[in-house]
Amino acid sequence: MTVMTRKTGAVIPASATGPSLKERYHKLLVSQDTTSKAWLSDQLARAQRLPDDLPADPAQLEAWSAGHASQVAEAYASYLEQRRQGAPRRYFANRAQALWFLQQVAPTKAVDGAWLHSTLRHWGDPRYHGLIRTYLEELGGGDPRCNHVLIYQRLLSRLGCLGLTELDDQRYLQGALQLALGRHGDDFLPELIGYNLGYEQPPLHLLITTYELAEVGIDGHYFQLHVTIDNAASGHAHLSIQALRQFCPVDDAGQFYQRVRSGYRLNDLGLDTPSLISSFFLESELLSALERKRNFGQFMHSDHCRLQKRTVNQWLAEPGAMPAFLQALQAQGWIRRGEAPANSRWWGLIDGPSAPMYGVFTAYEKQLWHDWIAAGLQARGRRVLPGSWEVQVESDDTLATPAPDADIQTLIDTMSGNRHATPEGLLATRRYLRATGLNQEVTR
């Protein structure tokens, strides 16, 4: 599905009426969106226009899932063989493109698993246990080392990308859908099951992303984790089919399955991952970053330094002048494109703690400069294996103490959206597991 499994021919945009997707997303995070149920119904109606690849008979779902896993494995083997034969990376031409992608999908990663939140209320019903188990594993069982949202936050922090760039509103679509499903899951249970079924099928792009992030010096542990935990044999993909089986009514299986298919198609609203990655253009991103900085820097430079007979302040005062500014930097010899950035005077002005312009550009913006100057010249770097950057994270000591009498609903509320990644949310997750008896025994 889109986000996350397959490319689709038709992309259905979100409705232009009502609040922006970003506004809706943030309102849902704090449970203040009073129109999300109607909005979710509208998105389901939009998704109905899309085809899907589910079998007509739900009895064939196991074979369908196994076939999908086999196709992904074969496609990945073909990709690896192409790379061995000298083919370039398929997704990330440079490190800046990888950083851009990680920021673009951050709103979705920040609510990983949120569509399953409503299932927590049904811990006494064994039919829900597979869905609840999936959600609790997304939360890492309250362990900060394993909480998926925290893993992604640590990755962005390590890369200096926690302060996201301005994102297109569509980047909030899938996150808003997940939050809305999590809030209204009791009213849309078949659709929730269908969305879960689609989201948990391991996609090809997850494998390629993990492989190529390592090549550009980024720890892909978050992505590798989803390759393993979502496996079709016994992981989340398997549990998603089990859940459908357990809830499908004998007397109305056809109608139930149609609603499941509607939820499945929600995954295909928005832009698929390969298309998103391919929409990155290095120079355009650099120019956008400079245009954002221009207003803040136009009065900050002395007039003794001139480029092509204009002061830097004059360059920055003119809207739309940044393409010519880049040309001037090259004409003046300050930037030597196609060479190592260290050979350019400009790089020495912005890189390093003693650089005159230290701190002017973010880590991501500096990477844009670096890769634009290098213009395809890439020094051979060391692969960063998934998990290399993960460090020992200590749990709050209070997690080890006996829990007081806990109101289950309060615990559940604290495990919603992205709140479960806070110290209070981690504690609530551990106490929920104890209070409901859903703790899993460790292997011994």
C-alpha cells in the first residue's frame, strides 16, 4: 500500500474543505478534533475509488500474504543482484535526499501504531488480543529502547533533524488517518482491521530503504525493525489476518469483508513512498532553504564583502535572487562544484565550531550545501549497520516499583497518539500490561 507497500496509478488528495491536514493532525493528537469521525467517513468514500489487490475470497488471505512476501523477497534479491552488478542506489542519490525523506515521513512515524489505540479498551475480549499485542509491540511494551516512536525520535535527534522543515500538508494525511481510526475504532472496526491488514504487509521499499540508509551513513534500525516484526509467518502481518478471521461474522461475512477492503484502501490515499522519494530535487531544496533564510540574513552582513559587485545584504534583500547568488559564489571562486566541499572557501565559512557562520545552517541545510557542492562526487564511507547508533537507554526507576491501583481508562488515555513515548506514557504502558494480565513471559 502507499505508505507503505505499493505504488498506485491514482492518487486521491484529501478534501480541501475544513481544517488543513496539519491542523487536524495536531488536534487529533490532543483529542480536540470534533469532526474527525465525519472526516474519516469522507476519506473512506474517497478510497472507494481506488482498486485493491486483495483476494475476492477472504479464505485466500493467507495465500495472498505468502505470495506478497515471496514477490517482495524475489524483487529484493533482484535489486541486490543489480547493485552487485554496479547499479546505483535506487532511492538515495546522496545523504541529503535521505535526510529529506526521513523528515517527510516523520509525522506518520510519530504516531506509529495509533490506528490500534481503541482496541486497548477491549483487553477482556480475547478476539482483540492480536490487535492489542501489535499495538503494545509498537509501544515497545513501555521499554524506551523498543518504543518505535522513541527510536525514530532518537534517529532524527542524532541527525540534527528534530526541528522539521516546513512540510507539504499532504505529509500529515496518513498520520491523521491513523489517529482518526484510533479514536473511532469501535465505530469502524472492520475498516480498522483492513487498514491494519494493508499496513502490516512488509513492503519492498522498507528493505531497500534499510540497505541504502546504511550506505549513506545512517542507522536504519527503525526500518530494519519493521522488516522483522511485520513478517508474514508469525509477525504483525500474520496477526492482522488472524484478527480478520476472529471478527468476521458468519451471517454477514460479505458485508464485513467489503468494509475491510475499504479500510485497506485507506493506505493508498496520498503519495506512495517511492514516488515521494523521487520528488526530491537537491538544488530546489537548497534554494528553498536559502529563500527561507534570506529575510533573516539580509541585514546581518558587512558591506566590505562583495559578490559580482553586490554586497551580500543586497543579494539577500532581493526575493528570487538565490539562483543568481549560487552562480555568483561559483563565479567568484568561493564554491568549486564537483570537488570535495573542503576545497571550497564557502564550506569553510559554514562548517565547524570556529567557522564564521557557525550555526547559521541546520544539519540538514549543511548537508544540502555539502551534496550540492560535491555535485555527485561521493567519498567512500563506512556502512552504518542497523542498530549501530542505539545506546543503552535506562528506564524510569518508578517502572520497577509496584503500581498503585490504576484506572485503566486513564492508562489507556496516556498511551494514545504519541503520548506513549513520554516517560508518563512508558509508565502507563507497563502498568497497563500488569493490570490487564497481558504481560508476556520471557523465554527462559
